[in-house]
Amino acid sequence: MVSLQVAAGFSNALKVYRFLTYWSRKSLRKELIGLKGTIERIIRERGFGFISAEDGREIFFHRSALEGIDFDALEEGNGVEFNVERGPRGPRAVNVRMIKA
């Protein structure tokens, strides 16, 4: 009987731990919101490029992160606004939008 109570308590504790670690990781994913920069390099054949942020960093972006922009219409030097998330290999731009001139 005691072993069942311990097992049930451990199971509940494990559920709480998983819940808390999931939400803490999720909240850490967002790093910066509303940055501006310019398209620095585009690698069209691979579907990604790099943005030169106003703070001097070079941020990776993938074509799937574009909002309302056709990847093939992008040109180096275009102004963009974007958010930054921590990706598996470092920072990456998401929600990339063109800045209207």
C-alpha cells in the first residue's frame, strides 16, 4: 500500500516537473521583439539568408519565417522588421516583415 502511494506521488511530481519545464523553455524561446535591420545575404537555392540587425548582429532567417513577403522578391539591402528566437544553432529571425519606405 505504501509503495503505491509513493509511486502515485512520484507520478504526480513528474507531471508537475514536465509542465513547469515545458513552460519555462517556451518562455525562453522569445529573445527580442520588434528589431529592425536589412537583408545582408540571400542564399536562394537553399531558401535562407541573413539579416544585419541594427545592433550589429547577423541573424539567420529561413523562407518559412517571412510574413507577407515572397522569398524570390527579396533583395539584398531591403529593410525588414523581425523578432528573434533562440534556435537550435543560435539566434534566428521569425515573423520577418518588410518595412515600408
